[in-house]
Amino acid sequence: MKRVDSYLSSLGYCTRSEARKFLKMNSVFINENRVFNPSLKAKHNEISVNDEKLDSEKITILMNKPSNVICSHNDSGKLIYSLLPQRYQNRNPKISTIGRLDIDTTGAILLTDDGELNHKLTSPKKDVKKIYEVTLQNPLKGDEKEIFESGTVVLNGEDKPLKPAKLKVINDNLVHLEIVEGKYHQVKRMFAYTKNRVIKLHRLEFSDFRVDDLKEGEFRVIEYKS
């Protein structure tokens, strides 16, 4: 059990110093009893705010990232976290993206304040699947599928070959690429290796989560099961 003000502050509803005022302005209940004293203790599942259950103590979000949004807490420009409700932005520990997408890349990205989950899904040992829709400046030469699946591609600046990747050709300038790594600018660098250039990049899927039903900038809270 924890104090009510501890829950409210860690989950972003208000600061601890604002808790007493928050309890006056909002309907906060422990089971059937309205709460006005922030020092009362309760279990997480016993508390409700304005007739809704308290937000989960750990949260994971699936978002369809729009272009021109930055996956960072500190950069100048529009940050991905600004697309979340203020309450989520105020959580402690902070919500962070699981990996990153470039500023001009759109599509599926997970955000969480679960440090263990973040580490798990970014660990090179886990081979987390990522599928990208890639629009190319130049038509395919025809040998890209064989090259990427060979497991012999060594990107510029790297000393180890990439793990095999799967390539599905949609047309001469559009492909779906499945990778299990997350190296810096990896997809763009892979096609640079074949003397081509990526002009549009959209992540269709991350760890079996797709954003087909989400418009750019939309998100939903999910439950991640390993």
C-alpha cells in the first residue's frame, strides 16, 4: 500500500504538494469512500479518479509516429512526448520510447515507463522484429533480396555483418523490409549499401504490433505480453 498523494504524483495526476487541492477538485475514492486526506494509504486497485480506475503503475503505449517529430526528451523541435496527455508526460519515472525512429520516419513505435521492458525490447540478443515500408529513389536492381538475406552485409563504419533480413518486393520502388536489429539509420544505410536512397520510410510493425488502425499521431495503451 502507498499514500494516495504518492500514487497521484508518480502517475502524473498532480504533484504531491498539489494533492490536497486535487482531491477537493476531483472525485477520488478508495473503494466507496471519497478521499480528501492525501496521506491515506490504499492499494492501487482500490483507488479511482472521477469514476475511472487509476492509471496503471507501468504503462506501455503504441503510437503511429508522425513525421517531423523527434524521439527525444531534450532536443529542440516537436518532441514525440508532446503528443501524449499531460498526465502521461508528468509520470515519474518518465515515459520513454523503446528505441527511436528518425525525425522523417513514420509508423509503429512503443513508449513505456517500464525500464525492464524497454531494456528487453532493445537488447540485441532478443531479435525483436521490425517491418518497414520503404520507398526508394531508384528502381531495384534485382539482387537486393539475395544480398540482404545473405547475412554478409557489413555497413560502412561497422565491423560485423548484419543479421539476415527479409525483403518483400511490392514494386520496383517500393518494398517491405523485415529486420531484427536496430542499428543507427540501419534501413537507410542498407539501401545505401546497394547504391540506392530511401526517400520515405514507414514502420509497419514493431514486435507484432501494427498501427494500421491508427492515424499519424494517434496512440493507444496496450498490454505487452512476452
